[in-house]
Amino acid sequence: MLPEYNFKHVIYKMTEMNLSQEGLVYSYTKCAVFLGLKDEEHSGVTVVLSKKWMLVAQIQQPYMHSSEDYPCYLDGFAYAGLVQLQEVEKVWPSTVGQQIEQKHVFESMEKQGQGF
């Protein structure tokens, strides 16, 4: 686990043996057990996989809702450093001087990883 990531996640070190179909299933299952995903039926995951490591992060809610009330989730690239956050549209009441703050990357990750 990375101390900067203040949400449920695991990083699993990959080897050549883990890159087969059976090895990937085994590696992901170990991560899922570590995170306790079996006990949390209403959550999702983001998986980022490389030849050297696998990151599995739990998602429990959107990090924000659009002005039309659509849920917004970070994609897997955000966990690898390529982030595209939704822009907060200026709608009432922010049009009268009450600003809605734009989410930051780690804030968004933490929000997604928190329970409802």
C-alpha cells in the first residue's frame, strides 16, 4: 500500500509466472481477498496492470456528480498519474459568487474509495 493513497488499495508485485491467464487470476484473487471485496457487494474496482506490478483500488462511490446529476468516476489512468478531472460547471449558486471548489486528484481518489 502507498501512504499517499488514503483509500483501500493494494499493489501486487508481478513475476513472469503471474503473467499467464492462471497467474493473473491468482494475483487478482489475492488482491481481492486482501481488500475484503467479497464482503462489499456494492463496490467496484479499478485495476492497473504492468509487467512488474498490479494495482487494485476499490471504488465505492463517484467522486462528484455533474450539473445534470450524472456520477463521475476516475478511470484507471488516474491511478497511474494521467488524470482528467471533470470541470465543475458554473451554475447557480456559483454564478452569484458562491464558488464550488474543483476537486483535487487525491481528494477525488479518496472520495471514490469511501463508503456511501
